[in-house]
Amino acid sequence: MTKDELRAELERQEQRYKDVYGGEVTTYAAQPDPERKPWRKRASILDQAFAQELQKIEKELKADEP
């Protein structure tokens, strides 16, 4: 179904609703999409442990340099 066909179908349904039920149809503007925030990966326990091990190794290398 194309957009034009969909629009025509919605107009037919709107007209039918008005004729059959005597109702009133209110149309609203589309709501804007919410702003997307950049996705950030949360560090897992393994990632945190790996980072701690890297820090330990760096400290040991700095201590051994002098």
C-alpha cells in the first residue's frame, strides 16, 4: 500500500465516520521524534577488572624504571 492509497483510505474512513456516526474527526500534527542521546556502553565487570589490571601493570612499570 502506497502513501497515496493510505491517505485515500483514511479519508474514506473519516468520511464514513462522519456520515454514519455524525462524529467529528480531529487531526493532530505528528509529534517530533525525541532527541537521541549518544549511546554509551556501560563497562562490564570484566572490563573494569581489565582496566584495573592495566593500571597495576603501569604502576609496576613506573616503579621499575628508576
